[in-house]
Amino acid sequence: DEIVQIFAGLGFSVAEGPDIEDDYHNFSALNIPAWHPARQMQDTFYLQAEDPQGDPLVLRTQTSPVQIRTMEAVKPPIRIIAPGRTFRSDSDNTHTPMFHQFEGLVIDSQTHLGHLKWILTVFCQAFFEVESPKMRFRISHFPFTEPSIEVDIGCTRTRDQVVVGEGEDWLEILGAGMVHPQVLRNVGLDPAVYRGFAFGAGVDRLAMLK
């Protein structure tokens, strides 16, 4: 609720989608074809039921399908946040098979990477209650964004606590990037006209840091 409230103040509305997804919305529309190694990395829960194309339905591995469904249904400009449950067949001391994510999406004709960095900085200021959080943006790779970045926040670790927002150590907190032109084409948007950015983070991880 706090995360949603912060982004509502930045003009984002909430979008939701089903926990059980088809192959297209969970993978193919996000530039993750059948051969892509990300399908194995996601440790997907496949169900016995099939979609109309004969592919097995899945428990969604991320909330990104909500972005696809929104872009299919809503004409830009788009500014949404998609919080929800996600599922991966992964369970140990630091992982759980059901966890929570929120993702953000902005689509219009003029947005750029600078807007994305500003949005994420403002969010960290509000969420961690730090006036000038120390942050760094690292080049990464995700199938659905180009360029892609991972975001770290500075921290100080002592025996009894972790202070977030300052210090010489770093914690990774989220991934982001500019929406890949092919993803825009997949939902019927012309990348020569529209552009946008997306970001996503684990609510559980942020809650523990908070």
C-alpha cells in the first residue's frame, strides 16, 4: 500500500492481471521465445491446462504480463504500476515459491532514460526516507528492455543493522530499462512513434530493508 501511494503521487494508476497466465503474455510477448534460456532461469510452474494455442498455462513468473495486457488494451500515454503475487519453483533459505513484485510502466512519445532515473530516485527518497539516497545504475540485460539497467542503493552494514541510502557498500534493489522496440511491436505500437520505460522490484526484499 505504501509503494502504491508513493507512485500514485507521481501520477501512476494501479493495473492488475491474472495469477494464471498463458505462454504468450508471460513469455513470448516479452521477447522470451521458446528457446530462450530465461525460461529455465524463471523456474516456471507449468499447469496441466493449456491455452488455445496448445501451450501449457503457467503461474506467472513476474508481473510483466500486466504490462503487456495494459498496452494491448489502453492507448498511450500509459503510466501504471502493477503490484501482485508471482510464482517460481525455487525454495531455499533465501527464496520462496510465492513472492511479491511491483512493476512500473510508462509509455508516451517523449520519455527517456533520464525520466526513469528521476522516477526511481524519487521513489527511493520516499520509501527509505532518505533525502539524497546514494544510488548507482549498472548496465545489465533483460529480454524486454534495451538498454537495461540494474539499480543499487548505498548502505552501511554493522553487526546489528543495515543503514540504507548511504555508505560504501551496495545493495541491488531493482531492475529497469527502456521498453524494447520489439515488445512495442508485439502489442501493436509503432516504436518510431512511442517509447517508454519499465522497472520492477521485489516487495518482500524492499520490506525487509525497510
